Amino acid sequence: MQRAPRVYLVTDRHRTHGRALAAVVEAGLRGGVDSVQLREKDLPTRQQYELACALRRLCEHHGARLLVNDRVDVALAAHAHGVHLPVRSFNPAQARQILGRQALVGASCHSLEEALRAAEAGADFLVCGPVFRTPSKPHLPHPLGLQALAEIVRAVPLPVIAIGGVSEENVPELRAAGVYGVAVIGAILEASDPSEAARRLVGAWSRS
């Protein structure tokens, strides 16, 4: 099995301040991001596929991995390194059957119950949150919080990655909760210098 992400960049082309998504992602990769999740739900299939191919090439150039959110078909066609499954998506075992045993399969969870279910279903790692308040999940009124996150880390025998309001400043708290890694959207995509923002985030992770 491939190693789970440590610093995981999730895409949202609407949050790059008009800059080309691929250029911002490449800047994040130069700053040390080790995995990228293509999450552009409103793009038509062909455009998702073309973007996935472009980002896969960028990731491989920088020694990183590309995962595709939800769209197992796009991940397969674009030769992505894996897939990331929302709570109501494919079962991880089904996705692995389609993509092959070498694929990295991540799963989202918003509670201990969902985390245990994803682990039992065969996910390689979990992305849990939102830990803190974030504009990416406005429909979730209450963040998970550090205590609930730590409970999930203790209960689930898989790498747990924190998402939601993650920043350079709160990385030490997240590491203290036992997470394996962190996932971000705005912290890199919205930064005036995405490469430097990624570098600072990776540095905060390494120091804490």
C-alpha cells in the first residue's frame, strides 16, 4: 500500500483568485505538497479527465500523487494514483476492485461512526473534518473539534488526516491530536504566494 498523504492539497478552481488552477497546484507542489485531490464536482466529465491528466503529470514531476474525488471512472482513465471517496460514494472495496490493488483509496468522515465504517470497508486512510470552521463546508453547522478528532485517531487503525480550517498556526494542535497529516484548500489556493504558503505549512508540520 502507498503511504497516505502528509500535506494534502484539495482543489477548488473557484478559490484561486482567477489564476489557472494548474499553475497554483504546481506552486503548491514546489512548496512541498505530497498529494493532490482533484475535486471539481461541477466540471463535465471530459474536462475533469483532461484536468486530471494535466495534474497527474505535474504531480509525478514533483514526486507527488494525484487522487480524484468520487469519480472512480475519471481516476481510472487518467491513470491517477488513487481516489478519494465522499461518505455517500463507492464502497472503498469496490473502488479498489476497479482501480487495482496498487491504488490509494481515501475516504471522508465527519464522525466516529463514519470513520469506523470506512475503515471496516477497506479505506487506506481517512480525511476527517471539518475540524475547525471553514467556508468549504457551510452546510455543516458545527465543526468536529480537536477532542472528537483525537477520539477518531485513537479508535481507528488507519492514518487520519485533518481537514477544515487547517492553517500554519493550528498544525501543532492537530499533531498533538495524533493526526497523520493535514489537508487544505484555501490555505494554499487563496494565498498570494501558494508555493511559500505550502512551504510554511510543510515547515510547521515538520517542526511540530
